Amino acid sequence: MVQRARRIATIPPYLFAEIDKLKAEARARGVDVIDLGIGDPDKPTPEHVIEALTAAAQDPGTHRYPPYDGLPELKRAIADWYKDRYGVELDPETEVLVLIGSKEGLAHILWAYVDPGDVTLVPDPAYPVYRTGTLMAGGIPHAMPLLAENGFLPDYSAVEPAVADKAKLLFLNYPNNPTAAVATPEFFATTVEFARKHDIIVCHDFAYCETTFDGYRAPSFLATPGAKEVGVEFNSLSKPYNMTGWRVAFAVGNKDVLAALSIIKTNIDSGVFNAVQLAARAALTGPQDMIAEMNKMYAGRRDVLIQGLNSLGWQLEPTKGTFYVWAPVPEGYTSKSFAAELLSRCGVNVTPGNGYGEYGEGFFRVALTVDEARMAEAVQRLREQGITFTGKKR
Ligand SMILES: *Cc1c(COP(=O)(O)O)cnc(C)c1O
């Protein structure tokens, strides 16, 4: 066989493969597995968005190649949405770039800035793309540990100045997957200062921008004074509008950075189907009440889970955003052994925290993507099996 490219060999093995295998085996044995591993909204896309797609798809004008940077109508809607939600002014022509999902943009921005040997600063634990994308570009991801005692925010003073000076990109994601932590405007201001001092581009992954609870609103990094000079924000229709399968998202912010990303993209893809872009515009400009409804639903599931786990000895605080709960494994377990035990004894699938990086070890992630009754049953199965939390506190 022909040798594969080195960049493939640099990709770490898929860490969830083992747990996926256990899950498949349990299902094959007839176990009714409650799957709390899925980071994908379980409710459908709103009807008016689907109608906008079907109407747009009927128009042959949508059938040809889209403009590279996105449809002007959608870019305008994105700029208006940012102004309306976050008070951030964007020039739709130069400060908005439509993406085929934010994952695509996050992966490709690495190709725009990272040469072999270049350094990126990536949180750990984290959504894997920041790290694997760096590796594929031949770069060196430098982990910034997200520790419970720091509210799962990186501590910039722990990054050696020599490393910070070498770093080209810094990745952040708040509200955070997998820890469900949120960031303050003060933390973002510190980030801008750090980025300026060391000449680093900040890439804020804002996938859970609208998934927030109990009146909490997540700040946009771009609303930080000076942020647009040092960074970009990746935002997506996927999570707020239940549109993960549609593959439409956008990056906003520094025009120079977006221009660089656009050069990579114009040489790799040809944009998002115009009809999907028009449907995305309908999502951004249409009725927004479904966001509040979804958030109320996730918060209800969160309460069932957290109250349930706390009744078994955990000491979890209610989360402010994302549809995840990040919890420590009981004494005597690793992330992997605990996830395997929940699956074999309770038929409950959770995600082992070490899959998100070495600092995720000792935790597991629960996705709030099953209804309250299923969530309550999952907790009940733990109770019946005598699974409790003793030992170290979060
Ligand atoms: C879901 C998710 C994404 C990917 O979103 P798409 O726009 O669907 O590609 C990006 N970042 C984080 C942290 C996510 O959880």
C-alpha cells in the first residue's frame, strides 16, 4: 500500500472508539442504553427554517455556485444579529465569513497561520479540532490546562513567555464544551491584553452563544474593547437553531484574519448551498422564541441530572450554559473505567473526560440531549446499582 501522509499519522487514536464498542455490544445484548454521550440537539430545526429552505431550493437561482465569502443577504443578517445581541458592529463585507460549519472554519484557520513547527495555545480539555488541526498543519499544540480551581479558564501567567511569544493562535470556547464553564468580560479583557503583548490571534469558538440558562447571557469575545484587533469569533447555527446537520456557520471579527482564512477556503471548498444560506438567514431573522424554549428544556434536564447526582453524593453547581454537565468520577476510577462501569452495570453511556485531553482525566461528560424522564431513569439506574460519589470534591 502507498504510505499515507505524515499528517494522518500525527492524529491521535480516536479515544471514544472503545466506549463506542462497549455501547454497541450492550445494545446487541438487548440493553436499553440511555445515551448521554451525544452532543447534538435532539429536537428538529424550526419549521419556518425548513420552509425557507424548500422555497429557496425551488428557485433555480440558488442552484449555482455560491459567492465564496457567503451570500450578501446572509452576511448582512449576521451583522445585524451581532449588533442586536452583543452590541458588536461588523462590516458585512469584510468582517463576516460564511463557513460550512464552525468545525470547518476552526480546522482551516490553522492552515492559514500554522507552518511546521509553529505553536498554538489550546485549552485542555477541549473540543478536539484545535489540537488535531494544529497537528495536521505540522504545528505544536501547547496545552493550557483548564482546572476546576480556576473555573475552567486558562491561566495565562502559567504560559511561559517564550512559548507565548512563539504562539500564533490561541483557542478559547465559552460557554465551554466539555466543562460547561462560562467566561466573564474581565477574562476576555485579560485575553486581549495577553494577545496584544505576545502578538497572538485569538480564535473564540462561540458555538454555545445562545445556550444559556436562568437569565444568564454569555458575553461575545468581540464585545471586549480591542478584541477585533486581535481576534475572530466562530459562531454557528448548529446548536442554537438545532441545525447541526445543515452545515452552516460563520466567522466574524478581524478582517485580515478572515481574509487569510478565505484564501484557504477558496482553494478547498466552494461555499454553502445558497438555499441553506437563505434558510440560515431565516433562522437569524425569524422568530427567536424557540431558543428560550430549548434553553428551558435543557435547564429542566440539567436540574433532574444535577439534583439526581447530588442526591448520590456529588456536589455540582447548576450550570449556566451549554447542554453538558462535567462531573468528577468517584474515587478509585479513571474516566474510562467509570464510563465502562456505567455502561456495563447501568446501560448508561457517558463520555470519558480524558477523550478531551489529559486534563479531562478524572471527569465524565453528560449531554442533556435526552428528555427528563430518560434522564431521571439514568439517575435511578445509578441509584439502584449503588453508584455514589465519595471522595474528592469538584
Ligand atoms: C458543536 C461544536 C462545534 C461545531 O459546530 P458546527 O458549526 O456544527 O461545525 C464547534 N465547537 C464546539 C465547542 C462544539 O461543541
